[in-house]
Amino acid sequence: MSLLPWTLHGNGRTVEPGAIVRPEERLAWPLTIGIGAQHVVAMFGATFLVPLLTGFPPSTTLLFSGIGTMLFLLITRNRVPSYLGSSFAFIAPITAATAADSPQAALGGVLVIGVLMALLGLLVQAVGTRWIGLLMPPVVMGSIVALIGFNLAPTAYGNFQKSPVTAVVTLAAVVLCTALFKGILGRVSVLLGVVVGYVVAVARGEVDFTEFHHAPLFGLPEFTHPTFDLTLLPMFLPVIVVLLAENVGHVTSVGLMTGRNLDHMVGRTLFSDGLATSVSAIFGGSPTTTYGENIGVMSATRVYSTAAYWVAGIVAVLLSLSPKVGALINTIPPGVLGGVTFVLYGLIGIVGVRMWVDGRVDFSRPKNQITAGVALVVGIANVTWVFDGITLTGIALGTLAALAVYHVMAGLGRLTGTDEPQPAPEATAPRDGATARDGV
């Protein structure tokens, strides 16, 4: 498998108005390193929050985030610029699996999903993407993504209650930074909000630096390995829908911005994401996904060079080799997490709503109304069903409800002649790289 060489764009120092730096091009290395550093900053806030919220080691997550990014670039042959950061879609099933069994059992669920994602990538590479739109039209896909975010609301409120003052300050800081700042600062408003909340928490005596002081400056991350409990797997299966949407959306976005049709790369991106998630889970890191923040940085700089992503991946690996960095991240108190997750979990839900808008879902049609309504209520109420030792939570049941209600009503409509034709499958994929972290 050959890699595309990077050719120097122009003089390597400037990008002409209206021009872009394509994936196979690069600027001078000092500029490329600087742009790669921007990607690290953009992804850092969201990437380290996932291990904080799930209890996984932050340094391990950073290590395999960097390794996963480099695997992604290798497998996609440097044609699709992307950073693989921590996936928010896994937070709910990881939290539930950890509470029901152990973190190692949660890693087992993540590993299974990673393998399934890789196999799905191979399937898509062989048969194309049309079947995705037929199985999960926008109303179904949007409902599933939305209910995952809204299902997490009680978790956010639980942390919020532990220190309401710090949480309110953190939330306000994120909102104000998003509203006041543009460009790269606007894209890292979550990180800025965490910094502001953290300073307030330190002033209020809510931060314990004991572990940070004892952690060495250099050293390997903490490695753990998965165990398997198949009764927990139903909690994780709906996440595939979110990862599928994120990958399709990312490829579509990059294709639109670079003026290329990259649909043939979806199979490779899914396989890469699944492989990166599997490798991370084997050693105790968080699952991965493509990152919307990096779409924002690319859009702002008009630099789509994959060389910058190699820089970002290498920097993440280097950061992971300092236990002090991981220990410092672990000192972030619940109040700060409570404030920031009010934004992040809400954004996951709103991404689902955005899928409805992008897919032009007609909510005057009862089929769409009932599909979304039932799925959201099941997910938000966290309806739980236990049978034969298998636990189906609100996310799994909400996903099943969305698929079953839509296809049963559509099937009956076709039999009776009352169902209108659904939009073409091409219209069902997200038109941009919307993810749970977009806009922050």
C-alpha cells in the first residue's frame, strides 16, 4: 500500500485567496508543525474529557488517540485528513457496563464494537453506502444520535450537583467563549471553559494535587486489558450508528471542501476507526472517532494537508509519555465536569436534530413523528429491560424502537398505498462533519 507523497504547495509559506492546500500537499515544515499543533489544541479538550467521565486513564487515551490517527492516515493512504479522538457516543454504555461489572468488561464491549466497525468498513468497501440510507434514513439516524445525548443528562446533573457554583461558572465560561471568540479560540471554547472552571475550583479548594506531585515526569501510560461479558453487548451496539454517521459525515465534508468525491473512502475510514478503537481497547484506552473540531480548523485555515495530522498524532503520543500530564487531567473536579457536560451532552442531542434538518425530515408525516417521539422518550426515560441476564438500556431500546417503528409503519404504508416515497439515500447522509463536539 503506497502513500501519496506530499508536494510543496506554492512557495510553502502562503496560500493564495481562494486556494486550498490539498491532502497530498504541505506547507513549509515550520508552518505544518504549527497547524498540526492547532489540531492538537482543538481536539484536546474533548479527547481528555472522555477518559475523565469514564474512568479510563487519560495518558493511555492520548497514546492510542495518536497511534489511531497514524493508523487512519496509513489505511486511507493520506487521502482523508482526520484526527481520531475519544468518542462521546461510548460514554453511556461504558458507564453502565462499568457500574454493572467492571472497567475491564466495558473495554470488552468497546473492543467488540471496534471489531464490528472494522468488518462494517470491509462490507461498505465491497458493496457501497446505499444500503445505509435505506436501513437508517435521516429520521432514524437523527433519533438514535439525539437519544444518546439526552440519555446522558442525569449523569451531567449528578456532577453538577456536587459543586453548583463551579459548575455554573464553567458552563457560563463555555457559553461566553463560544459567543465572543472566533477562529481557533472559538473552536476550543470547551477547553477554555474547563480552564476557567478549574481555576475557580482551585480557589475554592476543590482540587487535590497529591497524585500530580507524586507522578513522574516521564514514563509509560497505564495499560489494562479487556474482559468479556456478552450480556453487556446490547448496551454498546447502538453506538455503531453514531460512528457510521460521523464517518460518513466526515468524508462528505472533506470531499465538499476539497472539491473531490471521496465516497469510495468511507469503507477505509470505517475500517480505520474500528481498528483504532480495537487497538485502544486492548490496552485500556478510550474508543476513537473522527473529530468535527478538526473540520473547523481545516475550514478556517484552508489547509487539508495530511502532514499536519501526522504532526498532531506524534504530538499526542509524546504528551502521553508524561504521567504528570495524565495526573493533572485527573485532578479536574466533578463541578467542572458537570458544567462542561451540560454543553457536550446537549450538543450530542442537537447533532441528531441537525441530522433531521440536513436530511429534510418532514415532521408533518405521522411515520416520522412517531418514530422520533417514541425513540426519544424511551432513551430519555432510560427504559430498561432485563431478560436471561441481558440488560437492554434506554439507548439500546430506543435504537430498536426507532428502527422498528419506522420500518413497520413504512411497510404497512406501502401495503396500503398510504406511504409516500422516502428521499433518495444520498440525501440521508450528513452533509458535513457534524459530531458531538461541533461548534465548541
